[in-house]
Amino acid sequence: VGLVDGQFIVTPTFPQRKQSKLDLVVAGTKDGIVMVEAGANEVTEDEAITALETAHNAIKQIVEMIDGLAKDAGRSKLARPEVGVNQELKAYVDTFYSALADAMRIKGKLVNYATVAKVEKDMLAGLPESLAGFKLEAKGLFHAMQERALREEVLGKGIRQDGRKFDEIRPITIENSVLPRVHGSTVFTRGETQALVTATLGTADDQQKIEMVDGETWKRFMLHYNFPPFSVGEVKPMRGPGRREIGHGALAERALAPMIPAESEFAYTIRIVSDILESNGSSSMASVCGGSLAMMDAGVPIKSPVAGVAMGLIMDEATGKYAVLSDIAGAEDHYGDMDFKVAGTANGITALQMDIKISG
């Protein structure tokens, strides 16, 4: 979906996309949206919501055509076999619910994870002889219980497991000019997520040449994102960026790009590198905040500062009860129903990215 001269356009042409304030990709079913990816030039919240509604109306028409084709083909759906749960095993695993809920309330991420792992280890070690062959199933039930514990805390008691209110952001600390040899640098810390972000300026010769089917272009602003294994307490080889890292870097780059000054005003090539030093929830949004700060530290006359936050959702589809969570931590992303990243300036949205696990 594009937005040209105040008009929302479904599947805009390439010339229209160049003029558009919004570049939005939406995937969904007839019941709801399941994925959103967008770059924008300070669109308002109302414009973003209207664009999502426009996209979903188009999706409904496409799904109707697909259903028609499926009906014409006359094929029936494969039956999904019902997987039974061993009730004796479930009853045993449930006896550890209280210990697990207490462990998940511990505020420090590493201590929290270690205590949860100990509860799981104790649960497996104490398996009765009659259930000794069901270790894998026991692990599955334990992880399902983790999800239940987080959701019951939020929807049942109205509190998050780290004690925060639903709209509370974790403490933010900012340090500028931490590296003397680069043009601009920032350490941006939000809770247990920390990014070291550097900005380097170069000449026009440092622009990246992009060779596409429709010709050559030159890129004068780039953001690279690194997620070393030590940032989450893991020991792994340091290899090139994977799909996750490339996606996070692209999201942060898209969020900041509209605020880069025109080449006629600021002729330098700009490269931002975000190195994640510690992670517990939305390091891509920390990269957006850090990238904005690092450019200001380097003296880049950006049009407006950009910030980003990850929003979450916990919802009971049966009752319709839900809670919207600000600045989600890792467990809330993993066990929650939505991860919705929003970046922008005080005037409007510059990037969106969402995935959702429930319908509607």
C-alpha cells in the first residue's frame, strides 16, 4: 500500500512508490492481519491505521478468489490427527507450576533463566518410573506451562512478571562520545538491552553501488547490525550476519532514512554500525535510538530525532480479555501474542514491523 497525494493506493507502481509517503507490506487472512512491514516519511497514526484497513480490505478480496479456486479444484483438506496428552504426565508437571511462576518473576534475566532451567531439571529428575520414557513430552508440557504462567500473571493479576505496569518503559541510560576515534558514538541502554552504536562519515567515493535488474543506484546511508552470541550469554562462532540480523538492520535503517539530510545540504556518506552488547527485548529499536543519537554526536544535521519501541499483546481469544504491553522483554515476545515495533519522530511514524500469533 502506498500513500500519494493523500490517496491510499493498493499495489502502487514503481513511479508511484518513489512519490509515496508510505511503503507498506501487509500479509493476512480474511479474519485479520498477521504481518506488517513498513517504511514511511512521518505518517500520522490515523494514516497508518487507514492504510492497514485498506490493505486488509484488499486481502479479503484476494482470499475470496483463492477460496474460489480451491472450491473449483474440489480437493478436500487433509485431516489433522489429534495428539492426545498423557494426563498422568500433565498432572505431574503441573505440580511444578508454583515453583516455575516464582522463578519467572525474578527480575535479572540470567538469574531468571538459570532458576527456570533448575526447576525444569528438578522436574525431569523426579519423573516417576512409570513416566521415565516421556522426557521429551515432559519438556513440551513444561514450556507450555511457562507460557501459561506469563499469561495468567498478566491477564489474571494485571501485572507483568518483572513487576512493571503495562505502559511502563524500563530505565533508559545514554552515554555519548564513548569512542574517541569515530565521528559519533553512543551507548544506548534500556533495561537489559544495550547497543553500542557508531556513526562514520565518508566522501561520495564511499557510497555503496547497488546493481539491480533496472540499473545502478548509489547508496549514501547504510546501517549494519551485529548480534554477537555473548550478548545473550551464548558461546558460538562469530560468523556473518544471518537473516535475523539483516532484517533488524534493515528495519532500523528504514526508520532513520527519511531523516537523513539531502545530499545538496550534507554531502557525506553515512554508515551506522550497531553492536548489541546485551539483549533482553527489542535490540532493533535500541539501534534506532542509538543510531539517531550517534548521528547527532557526529554532527549530522538530521531533520528530527527518531526513537523506537516494541509493543506486545497478551490476549485470551475465548473471553476477549487482553493487555497491551509497552517495551516488551524477551519472554513477553516469546510467549506473548504479538511483537509490534514502531519507530518515528515526534511528528509521525517512519517504520513499522509486526508479527502476530492470533487471528484478528
